Amino acid sequence: MLNKDAHLSVKVFADDIPAAPTRDGFGTGAVEAGKADPRVVVLCADLSESTRAEWFEKEFPERFIEMGVAEQNMATVASGMAAAGKIPFTASYAVFNPGRNYEQIRTTIAINQMPVKICGMHAGVSVGPDGATHQMLEDIGMMRMLPHMTVIAPGDAEEARKAVVAAAATTTPVYLRFGRTATPTFTTPATPFQIGKALLLWDCEHPQLALISTGSLSYQALQAARALAEDGVDSVVLHVPTIKPLDTEAVLAAARQAGRVITVEEHQAAGGFGSAVTEFLAEHHPVPVKILGVRDQFGQSGIPEELLAHYGLDARSIEAAARAFITKNI
């Protein structure tokens, strides 16, 4: 059943549920954070329209810096601005930020613990026609390995807004992951969000499985849970927007309650969110775990919905994987 404590929209399973790209949440959140704190600045690498950084630029033109196609320079400039007391957000496609400027992020931001907020847009295969070169599937692994780095993958545009505002208030470096494709907005302004905390979306008394997901695929996990429930298969759905630090208490509780876990992410299965969950459970509460993600391959051009289905990440594929895991343990 839908977890009442999550304060979710009553239209979470309706046909007319609103949809928006999570990058829109960055745009609105950056403006909100900018109004709350004059130290907030936004740097962009020649993609202000695509990243929604232009929304901040229109509101605070004197606090927006267009860096041009120079992502490596953008990271070092942002680090310097943070050292001078600013709260910089850097915005570009995830394949460039952190894909192109990882070394600068590591050396000038992470090592020095500069509170730069790194915003990777158009992540995952659901970018669609842009294809493999622009479908970043390795960024979670890259960034969660950096000491002192917080990693957040919001579930929808509303949660993305909250994540940006929350990130602005931290004193540590943060990586925020956003998508281009419009996805269902399944949370509301009343839905709680806190960095480092997971959200139990779907609950039952005796689950056979825990679906632990991150990013916009948590909505697909919800749809899968409902389909399973209609067939008498009970599960829980734990949405984990903060990949690092992981909400180990919530993950542990879900694993103990269900006895087996499936993780879901729009990212490489190796080294990402599922790996983080598995690493923790292997040490603290070993249970069977199946990781749903892209398996050792790059993306390709296609319609977003078709790509999610192709890589086994849509609701129907998650449901099928859950049934196989429960009945055959595969």
C-alpha cells in the first residue's frame, strides 16, 4: 500500500499526474536558493538554456558567470569562488561535468573540501536521441568514490528543487544528478526531503521483496510494486535520493523486513547506487541482492521510454525481475 507518511500526491497513480524534467527543479531551486542567500552564484559551460541555469541568470545576472566551453576551468574557478566565501553551482551536461573535469573536481574541490555544488544534467539513457556520447552512466560511481563528496539523485522535479535548496545550505561539496526527459512528479511540496534520508514510498506488513531505488526510476519501482500487489506479491519501495551518505538505517530496515533486495538505477550496474547498497549490506546484513542497471555497455539513440524498456529499467521490466528473483532467485 502507498505509505501515508510519505505525504505523496493523491494522483501518484493517475493518468494526469504532472511531469517535468528534474533539470527544471535545478532551475527553480537555484533561483530560490539565490533569493535566500546572496552568496549563491551559478557558473555554466555554454549550456544555460539546456541546464536551466538561464532561469538564475535572468533573476540574478550579476551573479551568473558564463564560462564558455571550458568545464575544467569552471571547476577551478568555482573552487576559488567558494574559497572566497561564495556558494557556487556549476552546471553542464553530466558527460562534461563531472565527465570532462573530474581531475579538477578531485584536486581543487574535493581535496580542499570546497562547498561547490556540481550539477550534472542530462544523465542516464533517458536523454534519448543524443545517444551514447551524451548518456552519462558512470557519474554516480565517479563521484561517490571521492572523499567528502555528497551525491544526490532527485526523484522528480519537485524533489530536485528541494535538493538544490538543501545543497546550498551545506558546507561540503555536493554532486546533484538531473535528467532532461519529463518524468512524473510523484512528490509534493509537503513530501519530506532531507539530505542523507531515504523515503519509504510503498509499505506492507509482510513483504517478499524490497525495491530500493534512486532518481526518477523510483516512480517506475512504485508502478512495479502496485502491479505486484495486484497479483498478491507484497513488496516495499524505498526511494533513496541521497546516494552518499547512504541512509543505512532505512536500507537495513528494508532488507531485514523483506529478506531480499532489488536495487534500481539509471546508471551502470557496476560501481553505482546498487554497489553502494550491496557494499553496506554485505558487511552489516547479507541478503540476496539483484542490481538493475545498465550492464557493461554504453547507451544508444532512441525514445526515452523505449530505452528504459530496452535496458530493463521500466516498471514492467522491474516487475518481471522481481517475480523471477522471488520464484527462481535469479
